Amino acid sequence: MSLAPRLDLRHSQQLVMTPQLRQAIKLLQSSNIEVAAFVEEELERNPLLERDEREPPGPDAGRSTDPLPAAAEAPDAAEAARSDVLPAENAAPLDTEWDNVYDAGTPPMGSGGRADFEDDLSGIEAMAAPEKNLREHLAEQLRLTFSDARDRMIAANFLALVDAAGRLPVDSATVAAALGCEEAVVEAVRARMQRFDPVGMFCRDLRECLMVQLQDRNRYDPAMAALLDNLEMLARRDLKGLQRVCGVDAEDMAEMVAELRRLDPKPGASFDAPPAPTLVPDVLLRRGPGDGWVVELNPETLPRVLVNRGFHARAVVGVKSRDEKAWLAERFQTASWLVKSLEQRATTILKVASEIVRRQDGFFRHGIAHLRPLILRDVAEEVGMHESTVSRVTSNKAIATPRGTFELKYFFTTAIAGTAGGDSVSAEAVRHRIKAMVDAEAADDILSDDAIVERLRAEGVDIARRTVAKYRDALRIPSSVQRKREKAVPA
């Protein structure tokens, strides 16, 4: 074997991820909020990129109608936007009649050619006052309740110690020692503060919180006291044992449990709870002509941007140095790439959403029981994309349908085999069926996991008992033993 040095010539191929390609992939899997934020940054950074202020697109822009086209025939948003424009960011729905639109931002004009402010209801009285947070709300009640300086000092200390749920992490003895006061005085101040709105604040544990609320409703009696002393039995759903401890019958126990459920275990948490975020859909689905479906992009989630080619042409004539020309060329390339990436993102979302609607037609028409098993590969093969691309498209995206707004990921569920070689069933549909069985069971006929398995197999679903138990736990359905204890007490 020769050990002498030599030169070899080899050919190799390598995929290089350019920064622009990485950014395009990131845009594809980003939510509409993240894309809008990124576009805002680019608008500030790039002078050649600007918003499109033209009229909103026509009613057929960004739309796919049923019968849904095949993947290769899906509408191309890039062809519909040859001038480097995407659908408007704040456009009205695509089927809006623009001849019959009233601009709420323009005040009505009276006969004298001036705004008729008498008919405008957006006066100062319509402006909502800023909402107070929990501590401001409690501090206001503190000033109105306590006139003595010592009591105010104690109450202010409690206000500083209370947590977001309304609990006090320290006892009155500790507060009394820190302030140099008698414990009885501190406890008297705390008792008065427990009746603040919301009732049940400044308590040390769940039992005291519920007791204060029951006392405020004049519903606290020896039976309720015994129930509060044995909350762990209620957590175990041992209602028979609670009847013996409290000395009541089944009907009274049911009323007592219902009374507890109407109370707030964390009165402070609900006061400052932020509003639930609104899920803004990226795709809109509605019924079309001929009992079909119309799939369209939501114009409110698509940034409407374009490249200012006129400004670029004038700037090219004016620049003289090589560095300025290079910077201007780089800005133009970046702006063009962004518009093209947004067009490709919109087209890809529409393709994938249309294929999902086509495959899950039964769900949209008849409900969750008709949800079909679906995996990423099924959609990827039909639309001619890689599975990773479909995964990115369906991440952080939602579709508004006649049955509600769902994330696109919701429609991808694993398959459960059917009995005797029958059709497979979606796991989500099976979970829905299990919940329906449990909700419909009678108090004297509680279904065990084995019984649920037998019923599902009779319906053509081949499922194991451990799978039923896993789905039941995911749905937070108690075991058959716990349900038997609970349903033994009439509601």
C-alpha cells in the first residue's frame, strides 16, 4: 500500500441555510401576531418597504371554493398579487359591499354642513373609567372602614401581605409582634377586612375562606361547619361518609355541596384576572353555493405591504458612492424578499387549510363524532410538500368555522383500529364518545372501564382498557368507584 501524498478531485453537494431562508421558515411557523410585529420592524428599518394604501382586494382574493381544488390546482396568491401586494391588513371581509359601508370614524353632517354632535353618542360620558386593580379596590374600602390611625396601620399591613388569591401567609400573632399591638386588636381588624368586597379575603386557608363567605350569606350552620372540617372527604367524593359526619340525608348533602360550589375558593384571583386572549383565525371557512365550502384567508391577519419601486428608481439615480449603491441594493433585495415570503406563506397556508377541510368534511357537517384520523404525511403527500413544512404551517394557526374556531393542529389525530378490519376511528372522536357515555350513565348503572371497552367494540372500535383509562384521565373523569359515590346522591 502506497503512503505517498496525492491530490484527489471530488464533487459534493451541500444545502446551505441562508439567513433569508431561515427567516422565511420562521415566518411560516410564526403566528399572525408575530408576523405583524416582524413586518412593523421591517417597515421602520427599510425605507423601500411601505404599506399599501390602495382599495381592499376584491371578493375573490385569497379564496378557495368547494369543490376544493387538488393540491396542485390550489389558487396561487402570488399570481393574484403581481404588484408585490398582499391582502390588506385591516381590510373588511372579502364579501363586503363597499357601496353600502358607513365610516364610523366620520361624524355625520347636519344640514348646515357641520358635524351633528347631538346625534353622536361617543361623548365624554361614554368613556369608561379605568378599572381598579385588587389592591386599589381594597385600599379604598380600607379608608372608608377604619377611622382610627392604629386600625388603619394594621389594615395597611394586612393589605401589603395579602397574596393574589386573597390569602394571608402569616398569622395575627406575627403581625401583632411586628407592630407592637395586641393580638386581639389585630384579629378584630382582620375580621372586619374579611367582609370587604370580594368577601373571603384575608383568610389563612380554604376552610376559613369558605366559612366567611357562608357567614356572609347566612348559610353557616353546624352541618356546614362539619362539612368544612372534612373537606378531604369531599375531595375523595365520600358523600356517604359525609352524610354520617354531618348528620344529614342525601338530599341535604346535595344542597350543601351545591352551596359550596357556588363559593369562590380564591376571591382575589378572579378580581385581577386578565381577559382571556382572543384567538384570531388565520383562515375563514363558511358555506358556499351548492352545499360546498368557501376557504379564504383572513385579511385582518395578513400584512399589506409593497416595495416602493418609484422611490428606489429615484434613489438609484441620486447615489454616487459604491457603498451607498450596495446599501440601496441590499435594502431593495430585502424588501422584495419579504413581500415574496409573505405571499408564499399565505399561499401555503391556504393550500394546507383547503386540504384539511376537504379531508375533515364530515366533522364540519356533522360534528366531532365524524372527525377522521389524519396525520401530517397525508396532507403533505396531497399538497406536494414535506411533512416538516406542513407542521410549520399548522403551528400557531387557527381556522374559524361554523362549529367554532379551532387550531389547525386540532384536526390531526391518531387512528384507532376498527374491529374485524373495519375503518379506523379518530382518537378525538373516541374521547368524545367516552365522555358522552359517562354523561348519559344512570346512577344505578355506572360504567366501568371494561364496560366502556365492550360498548366501543360493539360500535366497531378496537380499543384496550388501558387506553380507555388514559382517555378518561385526560378528560378528568373520575373512576367508576368515585362516580358511583357521587351519583348515589341525587342532584
